[in-house]
Amino acid sequence: GSAAGWGGAVTRAQRDLGWLAKARTAGADLSKPGGVSYYLYFPDSAAAARAADAIRTADWETEVLSGRGRTEWACLATRTMLLDDTAVEETSKRFATISASLGGHNQRWEITPRS
């Protein structure tokens, strides 16, 4: 069946942990691996592609998405993983570092726990 989705701004790992707690409170079963998608935003397609290349080396699937009328491009990174506090904190910090190094900004993420 379809799973509910939760999302959050990925500006600070601490904020991400708050979103993870909200997902738990809303009834998400995070004891099993689930899908997660991170969106990193960049001023151009070249920076988004470089981010995708860097993220792909850590066993993430990546896709560069056009700005669709906006001036920014997104790197979408998806993976199935166990979503615990440590994993979310480490992933958020790593992606924030990659994003900042390439002129990117404000990432967001979504989880879709398996029911």
C-alpha cells in the first residue's frame, strides 16, 4: 500500500532529528529500513551534477532535476536505509557539506517508511 510521507528542512542535523521524532510520533515504524529522499539545491546544473557524482559514491541513487522555470537545480538522492538518529544526523551533515562546497543551499528530505 501507499505509505505516508514526512519531510523536513535539512539546514541543521538537530532540526532533522526533530522531524524524525515527529515521524515516530505520527506512527511511522522506523524499526525497519525505509525509503529516504534528500533534495539539495544548486544555482546551476553543473553544480547539481557534481553533487550527484559525489553522493553516488556512497551507494545513493541520484538524479539531477531541472529548475522548471526557477533559477535553481536540484540533486535528488534516494536510498533505502534504517532511519535512526545517527544515520539521519550523519547523512544531513554530509549532504550539507557537499551542498555548501558547491554553492548549494537549504536541503530538504522526505521519508516513506514501509508499512
